[in-house]
Amino acid sequence: FNNELQRSEKMEIISELAASVAHEVRNPLQVTRGFLQLMTEQEDNKNKGYVRIALEELDRASGIITDFLTFAKPEFDHIISLNISDEFNHIEGILVPMANLEGGKITTDIPPDLYIRGNSSKFKQAFINIIKNSIEALQGQGQIDIWAYKQDGMIKVHVRDNGEGMDEEALSRLGEPYFSNKIKGTGLGMMVTFRIVEAMQGQISFTSTKGVGTEAVVSFVEFVD
Ligand code: ADP
Ligand code: MG
């Protein structure tokens, strides 16, 4: 028991540190990206190949921050009562523009009276990673539907897309660190999501059909005041 306590304290310190670093590192990354971008636009740029690689690597660094630390805040794990609808309003604000860029649409159907207990930043991180994958999987006429409801003392959230889908192998490797089929993937998004859901004593499952789409179901114990 004692060891466990120490371990969770250590984990807390590590995640605090990571959140602060992510926060501080993001801005200089963006500034560097801006200047490199300007360089690629210069005529007679003998170093174009190097600059291109530098840009790609910067994007990889940003991808890692997005998958891990989009909502990380330098604050101690703050467990509160979360209103699912409020959380998704915030998530939508970030993801709807991203979906629109890919020519996709997001619908949400979440009743206002669903509550669980958890950390708001981590909850949002878990779902942003799921929904970002859905957006990245979309092909023309992309559609993502998100809905939630109560069932037997649990709150269930579904995220369904009509994207490219996964075969059995991809489905079974989901959540494995560094497993990615994307050129610019980190392969960390689902690992982070699985860990957050587990830490919140929730459950997550995926069904998918190649060429048809994917559906994630995440459930948490309902919080009754
Ligand atoms: P990344 O997005 O960086 O590749 P993830 O851990 O988020 O890493 O996802 C791992 C892999 O799982 C993706 O590369 C993709 O092949 C597959 N995947 C996850 N979600 C979906 C989805 N909704 N539709 C199709 N493939 C998906
Ligand atoms: Mg991802």
C-alpha cells in the first residue's frame, strides 16, 4: 500500500512536470515553425531539403504534445463532478473547425443531465484523441456522430465515424505505444486515451469495419449528487 501511494505521488509529479513543459514549449515551437516556413518561401533556397525535414520534425513534436497534453494544465489532479454536455461543448469548439477543414461534419446529441466524476482536462484529452482519429480517417462526405446516455448506473458515450475503418490487426493493436498507420502519426493517442479511461475506472471498446467506419464506446460510472 505504501509503495502504491509513493508511486502515485511520483506519477503526479511527473504529469505536473510534463504539463508545464508542454505549456512552455509550444510557443517557441510555433515561432520556429513560422521562421522556417518563411525560409521555404525564399527564392534560391539551397537548403530547401533540410528545411523541409526540420518542418516535418517540428510537426512531429507538435503532434506528440497534441496527443498527450492538449488540455494538460499545470495544476494538481483536480477531480470534480463533470457535466458531459459541458465538456463536449468545449471539445467541439476545438474539433469542429478541424473536421470542417477535412470536409467532415460532427453532430452531437448529449442530454444536459449526465454527470461523472473525474478530471476535466484528462477527460477532454481522452476524447480529443478519439475524435481526432475519426477526423483523420474521414474520406469525402465525412460524418462523425457523438451521443451519450445513461444506462444501468453508467454514462455511455459513443463516437462513430464513416471513415476508412480498421482491419482486425489494427483493431487488436490499438493502444499499443507507437502503433500508427499514419505518415505523421505519433502512435500515442490511443495509448493516452486508454490509460486515462482506465485511471477513471471507465471502460472503452472499439468496433470497426474496413471501408465502412469505426465506433468507440466509452463508459463511466454515473455520479449522483
Ligand atoms: P496516430 O493517430 O498517431 O496514428 P493513435 O494511437 O491515435 O495514433 O491511433 C493508432 C492507429 O489506429 C492509427 O494510426 C489508425 O491506423 C488507427 N485508428 C485509430 N482510430 C481510428 C479510426 N477512427 N478510424 C480508422 N483508424 C483508426
Ligand atoms: Mg491519433
